[in-house]
Amino acid sequence: MVYATSKDRLRREVDGVHYEIQATDPIEMDLQVLRDRYLRYAFRQEMQKEMQDMKRQIMEQLLANYVMPILSPPSLALDRSVGSSTLPNKDL
């Protein structure tokens, strides 16, 4: 537990640490291995961004095609035809 808290404090104190590497063997810290890990990470980030964009576009299309016509106000022609001046007055 002392190791974990010391490591976290050291990471916070040192500027420029953006990526943590967990390696148990010097081979795991080879430049090619690190490059491959980074490319997998970058690819995954790009795919997540594209999925978010696609979801946003689908929601915009659904709103434009289905929800917005329902929420639009009724036409003025219908509102004018219901007025009391068009109905006969039976009280006279």
C-alpha cells in the first residue's frame, strides 16, 4: 500500500507524465512494444470518437424525422376555423 501511494504522489509531482507503463520484463519496455500499445490505444480512441459522432447523427435524424413534426405547433388555418365567430349563436 505504501508503494501505491508513493507512486501516485510521484506521478502528480512530475510534470509531463501522461502514460503509465506496467512491465515485468525489460522486453515489455522495448520501443516496438510501446509503439504497438500506443497505436492500439490511438485506434481505440478514434473508433470511440467515430461511434459518438454516428450516434449523434442518428439522434439528429430521429429528432428531425419523428419528434419535431409531433412537437410543431398546429397550423393557423385550423386555429382560425374553430373561432366563435364561425359558429351559430343559439342564445339569440
